Amino acid sequence: MIFFSTKAKRNPFKKANIVVVASICVFLVVPPLYAEQRPLYENTENIRLAATNFLQEITNAADNPSIEIKVNELDSRLRLRRCESQLNADLPPSSKAQGRVTVSINCTHPVSWRVFVSATVYEYAEVVIAKNVLTKKTLISEQDIEIKKVNISTLRKQPIFNKTLVINTRTKRYLRAGTVISADSICMVCRGDVVEVVAKNSFFNINLKGVALADATMGSNTKIRNSQSNRSFTARVIGRNQLEVPLIATQ
């Protein structure tokens, strides 16, 4: 006697197919974990780079090895919306790109923000410095000075770059060794000095003596009082206690 079973045969691949389809659905719905996510906040290094590039451009630092730029680090806790537009940089009005500066960095899209970045622009140059201690009213010789490369961006006064403008001048105050010599710390002609003045043109010279009424450096003009007439006039310094006045020839 033969019996036939009506129970359907189980498909061994049915469960596997369901698993495959489910896996595909999950892959389509859930993004890959390694997908690159755009940062929400602006990288502070991008802000520093924008400030650096701006200062290099306005100081021509790329072509001038005497200029060095240092931009300070920003607070790591700074949170600024990531800028989709180009970062803009500028200096406050009337500011100079020398010494300590503050650079303004701003964004316009998608939101507007502005941040200030501190930086220092160093400029190096060879200047005249005191090699020895120089007391007030010392007559400076070549042995008293030397040329040295220093950072001039932080100097408050204009330094002297040429030694010939310092030799045979007198100090107006005490100068320590290593002091950068500026124009207002020396005088080629000092107030109260008895000076010689030559007034000349193409035809004749007139020599006279006078008293300096103010300090003056090489090539500058100063007031002189004639020792004989007591009249004052202006003359140009051409050497140690030596001045000249050009005369206009008349016909």
C-alpha cells in the first residue's frame, strides 16, 4: 500500500534569500560609516593661514628676507560656523603692518562673523649701535660704534643706518653698550657750540663764526646767531661744527 504526502518540500534557499534582500535594504538606507562628513565649524588653522597670507602680501614678505611674520595661535575652544565663502582679511584703519598688529578675519556666507587675530611683523635691518658705554657729550669715534642687524619694527625712534652720519658727533645723553643710535641721541652741531659758517656762491666766500641755537645732525638745517651782529639765520650742517649758507648772486 503506497501513501503520498501532501506536505510541500521546504526550500533550503528561502531563508538565505530573505537575509540577502534584508542586507541590501539596510545598505541602501543606512549611510556607510566611512562616508566623509563636512565639519560644522571653521578650522582655526584656516583663519591663521588667511591672516598670514594677508600680511605676507601687504609687506611683500615673500621677496624680502628681512621680514618675518608670526601669527599667534587661536583659542582651541573657538566655535565659528564653517565659512563657505572666501575668508576676508584687513587691518583696522590707520594701522601699519609693522610690529604688533591685529588682523580682522571675516566670513559672509552662510552666516556673517568676524574674528581678530594677533600677529607680529618683524623687520630686520643693519643699524648703528654703541659698541661701548658712551657718556653724555662724548665725541663719537669709529671705535665707539659698530653695525649690527637688529629688529627695527619695535623701535620707537628712527635708527641711523650709516656710520658716517655718527662719527664725530656728540652724544646728547648717556648710551649703554648695544644701544641703537637714533638721530635724536646725537648731534653733529650741538646747542651752544661755537661754529664756523661759510656763505658762498660761484664768485666769493664769506666765513664767519656763530653760536648754534639748537641741536642738528648732518645735512639738517639749524638756527645760528652771528657772533658779531647777533642776528640769527639758518644754515645747513656739513660737518662737525661746520655749516654753510648758499648766497644768491645778483646782477
